[in-house]
Amino acid sequence: MTTPRRIGFIGTGLMGAPMAGRLAEAGHRVSAWNRTSDKAERLAPLGVSIEKTPQAAVAQCEIVIVMLSSGPVCDALLLENSLLDAMARESTLIVMSSIPVETAQRQADEAARRGIRYLDAPVSGGEQGAIDGTLAIMAGGDAAHFDAVAPVLRVLGRPTHIGPAGSGELAKLANQMIVANTIATVAEAILLAERGGADPKRMLEALQGGFADSTVLRLHGQRMVAENFTPGGPAKWQLKDTQTAMALARTLELSLPVSSLVDSLFEELVESGGGDLDHSALIQQLRRHNSRHHEEQQNA
């Protein structure tokens, strides 16, 4: 077991709750806060101390983990509501949210001004990965600061140091591009199998172990076939990440035509009311595209 640490955990939603629970079960002293208090209260039986304010949750903590929904939400809490000022000097702030690269870099500078160590360490693996402690953790920041908290991060999954502040978020954007694009391709493959007369479920089984195999194929492919879109990763958060990636690509003068198209498909899905569905629900948007195409062909 790792040496017990005092950890403040901010944000106990779909991903944050099981992450905070695992840390407490590993023997760490965890205090937590969430804007919707009942989402934090369910952690009390695991030994997590539930605080009424975020400042109380981070006071005297060696490590503070933030797992909030977006860059603006993180900035509002850390900077506008002065959570950084409530943290102890020489403590470590680990922002595990998916936020823009430049936001992470700015937060790192603000933390350094207060004598606080900073890591951006977004994750991939969804709710199940958070429950199982198998998350891919992509960390940016000082290597020595990463090494100091790596045993804690290993409770949550497989941490990898990428480079300086912002590098973790850059890796997460790459991850999200691959996930989004693969979801779109798997969805199209299922539609092709259905239209051509093959059993899509058996097709997915047949592809496992080949070059087309992937976690997305196995997990999200099954979700698509079963039409089970209970969110493990909501489409609206997938869109947030693809939009962030596209914005960064523009500043780097990169043309990413495949990712740009997939981004527009997720935008359509969210605009059509599917934002709270799992991101595998993209197949529904592709079905709508094909229905419109069929109607146009019939009316031509």
C-alpha cells in the first residue's frame, strides 16, 4: 500500500465519485466537496469526509485533486473563488479534468505564484475505468512533482508523465480525437453490416483480435448494437473535447479533415438533443443522416 496521504477531492460526479472512493479504500485520508452535495454524501460510508465548502475540503491537504466538467468551471473555482488561496504552500494540485492546453498552462503559473505544485492529469477510460482503477492518466508538469504523487495516481490507473504543464491535456485531446473518430467509424461499419444483411453482433465478434479490434469496437460497438446509450461518457463532453482540439488545431495552422467532420457530427447529435446520451449514440445521428439521404433519393 502507498503511504497514506491527506487528499482533498473536488468534484464527485460520474467519474470523480469512484475515484475518490478508491483513494479512501486505499487508506488515504480523503475530504471531498461537490456542488450537488448528495453526490458526495454517498462516499461517507467509505470513510470520505464530506465538506460543505471546497475551501474546507482542501485545507491542510498535501494533494488536491480536481475533477470538474470544463476549463471555465475549473477556473471559476480555482481562481475566481480563490480555492488556490485556500491550499497549503508546497501542496500539489492535480487537475484531472479535460481542459484546454492554455488553461492548464495558465493555472500552472497561478499555482506557482502561490508556491503550489501543479499537474494537469486528464484521464481516459470512462466510468468503468474509474470504478476499476484502470484509467489512462496523462500528466503534464514538473517530472519531480509527478514522481512524488505517482503512487497515489497508480491507485486510479496507469499514470504517464508526458512533459511540461499542458502536455497532459494535449495528450488527452489526441486521445479524444482517436476515440471520437473510432466511434464514428465503428458506427458506420455497423450500419454497413445491417444494410448489407450481416448480423452486426456476430461481425463485432469476428473482428476481435484483428487489426480493427479496439476498446471502442468491443465496448461501444456492443452499446450501439444493444442501443444502450446510458452515459459512461456523455456526448456533450465528447463534443467539448473535439471542439477544443479543433480550436487548437486552428491556432497551430493544422488541417484535420477527418476529425473536423466527426466534430460536426457530434455537434449535430448534441443539437438534436443527444448531449446527455453516451457518445456511442453517434450512431443515432448517422441513422438520421441515412434516413434523410434515403428520402432525398426517393423524392429525386
